[in-house]
Amino acid sequence: MEYLVFYVYYVIALSGVLSIKQEHRQVVYKEHDIVKRQSAPPDNETTITDNHDYYTSRIISDPDGAYWNELEGHTKHTLSNDHHLRYSFVTVSFQFPFYGHLMNRFAITTQGFLYMSNFTHPDLDWTFTHYIAPLMGNFDTIGNDSHILYKDDGHSFVVEWRNVKLNDQPEKGAYTYQATLFENGTILLAYKSVPDTNISGQEWPVKVGISDAYYYDRVYFFRGYIRYIVKYHDIKLNVTDLSDNTAVVLDPLPTCNQARTCEDCTSLNIGFNCSWCHAVSRCSDGIDRHMQAWEHNGCVNNGFDTLDKCTMPPTTIQSTTTTKPTTTRMLQKTTAAPWKHSQSDAVRSSESSDSAVVAIPIAIFVVILLVLLGVWIYYARTHPNTRSGIWLIENSPRRIKEKMSEISFFKNSSKEDSVCIKSKYEAHENTSNA
């Protein structure tokens, strides 16, 4: 009996360790199948304008430095000096609308971009999405003159990467540029020194622009928790368009999620097909950071865009409305992709019947396995001269404990010997040093 109990606990402990390693460790990146309206920029003009779904962009020649915000004497960030592949979260004094979503907390990185999400993960590839990148690259602040400075005046927040160099290409020279976020959602990227635009992206991707995504969470049996990160929009600007004394202005276009009431939502006449959903009290076109809640609360079928339905009870709306075209079809098309959408925490219980169908055969298999294991142990103990009996004697619980005690990991190891798995990114709390 001692053998059976020991091996059962051993199998359970091993499976528990494997499940812990799986849980909250997997992140899957996906592209959303969405068509962007974009026109080619005109040639031979000082100002180049490009229209996108969520923003318009202008590349401006700025020889007088009118778009440059001088930060001499302002706050130096903790990432200044001797940092590479680091980030630090900051909280600004106002709500900044990014793709229509209000936020006042994001991360500054040494790689020349702002990470616009609170979700971090050891395996997270930051460069995929959720960024504002004046010039993303393999930069660091290791040089004595390299600094990251910032200023918050209550209506705008400016970050400057000053004299930063490429970690793998220091011969390119020192780069100095800024990103300014305004209270109205405008994003200003200003460049004072861009010595070379031929930057290698082998160590870190080189990007200029912005991007956003939504999350989709799902719990799989045996595989644990998986978060899907689906990029639904980005603006990619050409690095070769950058030079000394240039600026890029990104002006936000109206979005559905900026409407806070049903009346405001149904009266919108913008480039998106906006709908109001009573279940979540939100206006959306179905594609934004709250997409999972939008789908799982039935808003794909129960959203509406006419003012007369704002005062109707939700039950009446559910029976009278029909699925809207455009965005809804796009979502259904995305659903047909190899990956599957998940259930939110509020409705995961609806999958209990499906889980039971899978769990019952597994439970039967485990019981049969335990019975066979018990029969084998009984046979081995009653026939000690057989192969099974000899193996069981050599691998008895006492022998296994002795072997384990000989391994240095199970001895009285110091904290230095207990090595934790860490990401290549190291987070730091931001303490301002004037």
C-alpha cells in the first residue's frame, strides 16, 4: 500500500508542476483581417499627409525646431544611464485617449517607444503591438551622455530619448527624438538628431508608428490559460522619411468608443459602423480592446444604431434587432480562423457540459491506470526475483528519497542557488530625479 500511495502522489505532484508551468505562460499573437483605408502620400511636398482609420499622419519639415519641446533641466527618468532592454511604468496626470481608450498609465522603454498597455508577460514580445514608436530599435542608455527625460504639464506628456545609441551598432552615432502625448489624443513625434536611417533590425525590430490590439483569453484543458493578442490596426511610417529637424503629427479621428451614452452613439456619423449595446453600456463597432466582452454579452446580435431603440427594454431589442453587416461579418470571418475565441470569466460556466464530456473518459482512464498500477505492485512484491520485483526494490520510496537527497537542489540550498526564470526585460519602479 505504501508503494501505491507514494507513486500516486508522485504522479499527481508531477502533473501539478507541469500545469503550473503552463498556466499564465502562453501568449499567442494573431493578425486581424481588417482592411484599412490608406492613400499614398503625395511627392515633393514639405508636408506629407496620410489618412488612416483611426488617425491622420503628417510628416513635417521643421528646420526652425517649432515642434521641439526643450527639456533641459527637466526630470531625468530612472532609465537614464546604463540600461538596455529595460522598461518602467509611469502615470500621467490626465487621461490620454489612445485609439479612443482613455489611459493614464503606460511604460517607457529604452528601445525608443512607449508600451501602451498594462498587460505584461515574461514571454511578451512588446514590439508586436500596443506601442507608440517615434523610433523603435535596439537602443540603450549606456553612454554617459545618454538620458531619457520627461515632462508632464497636466495637458501633455513629453518623453525624450537623448543621445541614445544602438547597442549593436554604436558607430551609427547618437539619436535624439521625442514623443509628446496631448490631452486631446494628438501624438507628436519630433526628431532633432537622426544620423542614419539604415538601421539593422536583427537584434530588435525597427519601427516608426503606432499600433493597438485586443486580448482574447481562453482556458484549455491540460494546456492552461492562453491569452491571444490580436492586432487590429497599425500605422507604419517609413524610417527613411526621418531626418534631423522633422516631425510627425498623428491626429486622432472620431471612434465609436468615445461615445458615452446611447443617444451620442446612435447619432454618430463617422467612418465606423457604431452600435450601442445595453448589456455592456458601451458604443463600439465591434473591434476594440473590449471585443471579448462585446461578443460574449451578445452585442454582435443585439447592438443597434437607431435612436428610437435607446429607450426600449433590452429584452425587446433582443427580439427585434438583426445582426448588422460590415463589422459583424468581419468578426465572423475572424472566428473561422485556426484559433478560437475564448469565454470571459462571467460565462465560462456555460462550457461545463463540454468539459464534462471530456473529463469523464479521462477519469475512467485514470481509474483503470491506478488499478493496473496496484495489480503490478502486488505482483512485484509477491515475486521479488522477477524483473518487476527487482525494479520495485531498486526504486522503492526509501531509495528514491535517498537519491533525491544526494541532489544539491534538494539540500539546504541558499537563495543564490534558487534561480528564478526571468524575462529579458527587467522592470523598475520610477523614482524621479530632477
